[in-house]
Amino acid sequence: MRLPDLLALASRSVFEARTRTLLTLLAMSIGVASVVLLTALGEGARRYVIGEFEQLGTDLLIMLPGRTETTGGPPPLFGQTPRDLTIDDSQALLREPSIIKVAPITVGNAPVSHANLEREVTIVGSTPDFFPIRRIRVGVGRQLPDIPADRQSNVIVLGAALKQELFGRHNPLGRWVRVNDRRFRVIGILAPGGESLGTDLGDMAIIPVASAQALFNSPSLFRVLIQASAKEDIEAARQAAIKTIRLRHDGEDDVTIISQDAMLGTFDRILRALTYTVSGIAAISLAVAGILIMNVMLVAVSQRVAEIGLLKALGGSERQVLRLFLTESIMLAGAGAFIGIVLAGLGILLVNQLYPGFPFAAPLWAPLAAVGVALSAGLLFGVLPARRAARLDPVQALSGR
Amino acid sequence: MIELQQVERDFAVGDETVRALADVNLDIPDGDYLSVMGPSGSGKSTLLNVIGLLDRPTRGEYRLNRTPTTTLGEEQRAALRREHIGFVFQAFHLVARLSAAENIALPMVLAGIAPPERERRVGEVLESLDLGDRASHRPDQLSGGQRQRVAIGRAIVMRPGLLLADEPTGNLDQHSGQEVVQLLEKLNDDGITLIVVTHDSAIGRRARRRIRMLDGRIDSDEPEDAPA
Ligand SMILES: Nc1ncnc2c1ncn2[C@@H]1O[C@H](COP(=O)(O)OP(=O)(O)OP(=O)(O)O)[C@@H](O)[C@H]1O
Ligand SMILES: [Mg+2]
């Protein structure tokens, strides 16, 4: 039998059983579309997170107080609480040639009020270096003053949304706001529309780190951001930072340093695994659709017994009958997959229209794999019905026995 | 040229065996015209199916055009059916979703013949069957007699040497049945070997050679002019 004839014959029978075909196409296309869309979602999340990290620069180290057990050693026997990570510790790092900028950070939540308006926001205490390191821009006014890091100063930089809440359209520069029971003078407003690592920069305020420590009564820093002098110096900066802290902490390695790169890699791996898992789960629906194809084809075989007998009487061999029915299964799977890809494409277009900022796109392997799995399911689950058709005894098939 | 030697066909029904054909010996030269008659269950259809290579004898030898067939594989038997044998059934067995022309073309599709050649031959066959204006009709748009004529067209489109008809008039009224028989006889006149199974003795008597089956055996085998 010639291939075009095989395809024509198979498609005639597929179109003949309209309802069954439509249901099968529906199941298969939903399966394929969900694989592609979920993969696009996972991949979008990954690209989004990676993009956020890369915005921060890959020459960044983050120092946390306390030792996380990454070396696998046993925890210390005597309950040593880690030493505080102090502002002085952070400033000592600046003496290292491989380290160019350092931003000590203290974080807390506090109500910020002006007149009778009040709003609870995140308060970040840091130094002027915080702005370039986190690539945060000041829209109006000034950033934090260049004073020694351990000096308090009652000045505050407001996020754009916070400013809007408290002052509306009025100019807040030089005005006073209250944070807890302390008064701070507004010296700047962050540029609007910023977001960094998922924190909304609009809904926050930045004050000098020493003031934040006093405000939250926390002697230890939350984090120290360290910028290496160059990307190549990142390892040297890490070693230098460890050495500096060890010297200052009586020989104890009681801080943890995470490199931006390592974090990036970890997130990358986690989100990739997540994407694979989600698309794998969605692929189960393809198997379900495959089983539906098997069911539909078994019904088709039992309805077309006489026709199969006839094909054999006309000189069709078992192999030809097998191929004919396999082709029908694969056609169902292929058409369903095609519709699914189109649906997924429309879905991706739609989501991109609705959320232009989110990098929602399926990697090329997703539609290829989905179509591949769909066709394999059609083939695999088509074998049983096709074999049943091929093995029918023509005499019995024709007599309707 | 058909040669059956001591052909038997057993069917297992539960624990018992039903012998549908018993010690059948039959030689049919090319171009012959046979009718097969006999009571229901006497083995007429089974004989036709064995001759048509749809069924295999349990014992005995069947040679078609001098080729021993009992040892052939499925693929080869299918090829012999395709090239040398045409079937006409009581129930027509047309494919409902295909037009008359497409039904007639079906054996050529299975044989892998290219579309231009197919079209040419289908046109010829439709013309010779007086169905030229019915080419695009589907079976449910045709009368019984027309359906059987389409089925005959399908049986002869591969130009087989042997035409097997199992009660071809069984589902037709007298007039259409008459037409179908005349058509089959005309094909026989043109050289095809024709075997017709029938319950209708009026039709059976028209054959040059008449076979009567009884309990799976050939009860009588007589030429046209022999005394009944
Ligand atoms: N597949 C089968 N399984 C069991 N028994 C069968 C089978 N096919 C035929 N038989 C038996 O073989 C015998 C001959 O059957 P066959 O169909 O050849 O009869 P027939 O002469 O064509 O009858 P009818 O005139 O009713 O068509 C019958 O007894 C039938 O029951
Ligand atoms: Mg019969």
C-alpha cells in the first residue's frame, strides 16, 4: 500500500467516528498543552529568578552571622552562640584590597507615620554602599549621608509607594516622620517601580545602619553584602573575608559566606528540577490520553470487524491491517498534539499580554518532548487494537459470527 | 486451475469437532462455471472460503494454478487473493464511508497501484457495469442491485482468474438477482472461472457444472447436460 493511500484511508476512518475522535483530540491536546504551559511556567520562574540575581551582579558575596553546617561537621558540643556580626566587623573588611564595597544590613518591620497617617513597612538599615551594591536608585533628594557606619543619624530615605501613602503629592523632603518612637528627617525618595529579589522597593524605608540597630535593639547585623573589586577576585574576597572575621572572632569561623554565583546555581538547579517535575506530572495526562486512544481504537476495531474481514478478502495482509490501524492511532495522537501545541502557543501569547514583565516562554524541548511523548503514546497504545484487528479471522469477520 | 485433494476442514466446537468438509476432491479447469448447492450447514461456504484462501484445510492439499497453497505463509496467501481471486458476498460488504468508485478502487489501493492507473481502471469497470453515473454515490445511496454490481466491480478490478460468489442474489429481489447473475455469466463468458454458491435452484441450474454438497461431502457433481 502506498503511503498517501494509507494516510488517506486512515484519515477517512478517523473523521468518520467524529465524536470519539473529538473527545480523543480534546484529551490529547489538553495533555500536550498542559505539558508545554507548565514547562513554560517553570522555565519562566527560573528565568525570572536568575534575571533578578544577575541584576545584582555576580561579583557579590553575602555574609550571614552563624555557621551553617555546610561542611558536614558535628555541631559544637558546648552551646556556643555565634558571636555578633558587628558594624566594626563589616568595616574591617574594607581594608582588604580584593573587597571594594561593603554594606552592613539590619532589617526589621516598624510603623512609619506622618501626621495621622501610618504604615507598617520594612526598615532597612545600611550604609551608602547599599545603593550601588543593590542597584537601587534615588529618585528625588539624596541617599544616606557618608558618615562613619557606626554613627547614628536620624535621616530616612522613603520608598516611592510609602511616600505616596504618607505625603500624597506634597514634597516630603526635609519633613519629619516617626518610626516607632524616633523621629527621622526625610532626605530622599527611591525611584519608583523598583523591585529587588521580590521585595517591593516602594514599600520600604532605608536609614543608617547604626540607627536601625538602635531602633530594633539588635546588636548583630542581619547580613553584610560584600562586593569584590572584580569578578575574578571573588574567591580572594571570600578568603579575605573569612580570614578577617576569624582574626576578629578569636579564631572562630562563625559566619557563613554565600556567593551570588552559588546561590544562582542552587536556584537554577532547584527551579529546573521543579520544571521537570511539573512537566513530568503533566506528561502523565498524555499517558491517560494514550489509554483513551487505545479504548477508542478497540471500539473502532470491534465496530469494523466486517470491514477488516473484507480488507483481508481483497488481498490485505495482516501487516497492512496492522499498519492501517496503527496509523489511525498515531493520527489521533498527532492531531491532538498539534492542537495542543497551538493551544499552548495561544496561552503563552495571552499570558505575555497580561503579564509583560514575566518571562513566560516554553523552552524548545518542551513542545518537542510533548509531541514525541504523544506520538509514542499513540503508537504504544495503538499496538494492542491494531494487533487485534490484524489477527481477526477473515471468515468469521465476514460472517459476523 | 483449482485442484482439491482429500480436503477436510474441522472446526472445534467446545470438546467436539464439526467436520465442515470431508474428503473433498475437486478439479476445476480455468474458465469453468460451477454452482454449489445443498442444504444449510452442508459446507458450501466453507468450501468457497478454502478455495478463496480465506480458510485453510485441516487436511489435504489445495493447488491453485499448480501452486500448493497449504504451506504458504499469510503474506503470500494474501498476495494470491489480491492477484487471482475476487469475492462477491451475499451482504455486499461495501465500505459505507467510501463512494462506489472508492470501493471499487480498494483492492488496487491495497495492491499499491498508482492513482492514475486506478482511476482509469475504475472508470472502465464502472462503464462496463453501467454505473458510470453512480461513481460518487455512497452505498446507502444505491439500490441493492447497484450495490451488488459495485461489489462485483470491486471483485474484478484486479482482473482475477477466479470469481467466488457466496449467495450473491440472497439479498436481492428477483429482478436485480437476475441482472446480477447475467453480469456474472457475462464475466464468465469473457474467461473468468466462476463459482456460485446458491440456494436458488433456478440459478444453480444455469451453471455448466453443478455440485451438490451434503454433510461436508460432494454428494453429486454433474455437468449441465447430464440427467438430474
Ligand atoms: N467457525 C466455525 N466454527 C464452528 N463451526 C463452524 C464454523 N464455520 C462453519 N461451521 C460449521 O461448519 C458447517 C458448514 O458450515 P457452512 O457455513 O460451510 O455451511 P453452508 O453450507 O454455507 O450453510 P448455509 O447455506 O447456511 O450458508 C456447519 O455445520 C457450521 O456450523
Ligand atoms: Mg453459507
